[in-house]
Amino acid sequence: MERSQYNLCMAVLKRLHQAGILEHIVLVGSWCGLFYQTYFGDKSFLPLLKTRDMDLLIPRPSSITRKVDVAQLLEELGFVVGFTGEQGYIRLEHPALIVEFLTPERGRSIDKPVNLPQLGLNAQSLRFMDYLADNTITVVVQDIAVTVPHPANFALHKLIISDRRTDRDKKDKDIQAAGRVLEALIQAGQNHSIHRAFDAMPKRWRQMVDKALQKLEIEGLDLIR
């Protein structure tokens, strides 16, 4: 990870914090690895491979009450408004980073943006996002408190997603990322958190996780299988 990209990530989070909305947002995706390293307090835990995408999850219903023009807030950092997909999902683009907004999908799958009028944006609704938002931790980096999914939920979510992937490379990366976090949890003596996150899943999800776990060889992981 280039230092400039890391600095930009932290600058974005700092702006959101100063605007009073960061506490209502959950950072998801590969950038969580940066904060898991702090959480585990172990330099041997290598952060997950970062992508250019920085995913911010807005739980539903949103607890954000103040209106903040996020595009304008990040404009001074060099971000411009971009659109992706036929439906016009808004994202904020920078040569080093793309900030995208997600929200949990509810009910029937509908391929259209969810408006976030309080932020002047819209978000893409995705399945399984509630699982990440329902069990979170707060990690403080550079005096900024950032909410991320509990590592156990993050890892098991990766395994669920891997089962639905058609791209072999992405499937393997999801499984590897999950394995790295699960191994760190076990080494930290947090086997119980994995077990609890697994038990909280519907039966169908547990079946998908079981299928993906067969590709991992981690000592102590058999407690949830």
C-alpha cells in the first residue's frame, strides 16, 4: 500500500469525523484490514490487500440527522463526483481512491440506487450487509474512532460472498482474506467470537460458509464446523 493512498484514506475519514457523521458509518471492504491490525495489536497481522475502492456502509435506517454535502466535503482533497452502472450509482473519485456508498438490501432485490438526501448522495443496496452492521467494533487510529465490522463477521461474510462468486480469482482472494482474519482471531484466543458469529447466521448462510471453510486449513477452526 502506498503511503499516499493511506494518507488519503485517513484524510477522508478525518473529514467525515469533523462533519459529525463518521460515527454513523461503517467502513467495510478491504480497508478494514488497516484497522484490524491495530485491533489485534500484532504487527505480524498483515493488512489485507487494499483495493482502490473504499466502501462506506450506511446502515438502515440511517441515524444521520444532520445534512452534509459529502461531495463538497471531499472536493478539497481532489475527489470529483462520478457515476457507475446503468442506474447511476454515485461515487467519489480520486486518482488514488474511489469512495463508494453501500446500504443493506431489504426485501426483493431492486437494481436502483437508494437515495441518501442527508448526504447528497445515493448508495448501492447489497445483500448480507446487515450482517456486517449488526456486530461492529470501534478502532481508534490517529485520534479518529472508526467503526468496522467485528473481524469474525467480516471473515464469515467474505466466505459467504466467495460462495456466490463466478470469478475464480476473486473467489480465492475472498477465501484467503477470510482465512487471514480467522487465523488472527484464533491466535488472539477469540475462538468464541467466531462461533457466536457463525451461530447468528441463518442455516443457508452456514451451509455456504461450511463449503468455503473446506478450502482452509487453520488449526482450531473446526470448532464451528
